[in-house]
Amino acid sequence: MALYTNLPEMGKRNKVVKLTKKKINYIIRAKTRNDSNKNISVDMKISKSTVKRVWTYWLKHKAPIPIKKFGRKKQVTDEKSV
């Protein structure tokens, strides 16, 4: 049996992994309406722990969680070293 199969469910859950400002605001609004973490995570296609992380940051700081740049930092190269 193969380790990876071509099931239609594979890759469907986490299609968009970036946390945008719009998603953060949706999470905060939904949590103030007492929606559950599970329902929010299913709606936004993100993990329950991400919802919890955004909400705990909001409770502690009363501000949306800042969006950090992702990926590797760019290195500055000199013309002489190239």
C-alpha cells in the first residue's frame, strides 16, 4: 500500500495558510459572538490552535495580532563578494 494516496480530501483542509488581516478580524468578531474555535476554524480553513492564538493575543493586548513577514530573510550581498 502506498504511503500517499490520491484522495480528494488531501490538501483540501489547509489550502490557504496565510493569516490575513481580514481573517484575524473575522476571528475576533466571531469569538465576541461566542462562536466555538472549531466552527471558526472550519469556516476559515485554519487550525483551532491558530484561532486560539489570535484570540488570546486579543484578550491580552486588546489589539489584533500583528502579521509578520514570512519566509527567509534576504541577505545583503556586496558587489565584491559576487
